[in-house]
Amino acid sequence: MAGSMAIKAAKIVEQKTQIVPGKLKITEHFFDVPKDYSKPSAGTLRLFARSARKAENPADPEEEDEKKKQLPWLLYLQGGPGFECRSPQAYPWTNTMLDKGYQMLYLDQRGTGLSTPISASTLGLRGDNP
């Protein structure tokens, strides 16, 4: 395929996990991605996301089902404009989707929530970068 490029995975910078009473295991993720994938030298942006899974405590953690470790992801993108994702327990459908066998990812898109902010002053610093 002409002109194709290999895209590197996001670099995970920090993760913290907490249990929310009721059955949620929430992990907060900070990761770095390129500002422009076609120009990796243009720097990076930091993105923030929260993932949610069912909080389960098996009697014997050694016997944990391998299928449960690799649940399919369901990505939620806030419709905006410009708002961050709330905590997973704030959405009434979170538990429904977890019960259906998904793990959820709530992403603060570029410039929202805890992701790298975008403002008039930061846009001015970007110069002619797209």
C-alpha cells in the first residue's frame, strides 16, 4: 500500500485503579500521543481516559477466567462541545453495558477535561502545525 505508515501505540504515562462501591473497578489512564502522526517530531499531547469494569473478587484469583481478562471495549466519546466525560458511575447505562460483557472507556478528547488543554494562547504556540 503506497504511502502507508506504521502508527505507534499510545504511551501510557500513569494509571491508578480504584474500586467504587457497588461493583465498579475504575482505572484512570494518562497517555501520550503524537500531535501529528505524520510528523512524530512535532511533539505530543497528553490524553486522559477512565476505564470501567465489573469489580469482581474471585475466591481463587489464580483461577480467573482468561475470557474475562480480554473483554471487548466500548468507547464513549462525550458529544460536547468541549466537555469532559463524567465519572463512569454518573452514567445510568454503565452497569447495563458491563453486565452485557463489555469494559468501558470514557475518553476526554483533545482539549477537554484532563487532556492537554486547547486555548487561544496554546493554539498561538502551535505555529503552522495542523
